Amino acid sequence: MNLLSILKFEGDPTQSEGAIATSPGILGWVFTFLLAAAVIFVIYDMVRRIRRVRYRAEIIEEISEEEAAEEEARELARERAEREKNS
């Protein structure tokens, strides 16, 4: 067989001599099912990890806002104490 005879298409391949109609069968179905299950697992895991990172970022932001508010309150208390000393 040469390359041209392989690439040559003459009508329906299932109708040519010696051709056998095949399907992926059980093995193809099992492989497709396992691949779909793996994709679903990877997507689920990715969403879980992204959610965890987002929650951590929110908590860090809340903590930094609380620390900034506490620092501002301390600064105001110092300023009041200095004003009372000077008065």
C-alpha cells in the first residue's frame, strides 16, 4: 500500500471490500466516562481552592482594616492627651 491509496477516498468506507463497521464499544464508553469524571473532579477541586484563597484574602483585608482602625483610635487618643496636657 502506498500513501496515495491510503489517502484516496472512494465513497462510503463501510461499503468498500473488507471494511468492517466498528464502534468504540465498552472500552471507549468506559474511557469517556472516566475522562468526564476526572474533568468534573478537577473543576470541583479548582473551585474549592479558588474559594479558599478568596476567603483568606477577605479575612486578611478585614484584619488589616481592624488594625488600621485601632491605630487611628490610638493616634486620636494620643492627640487628645497632648491637647489636655497643653491646656
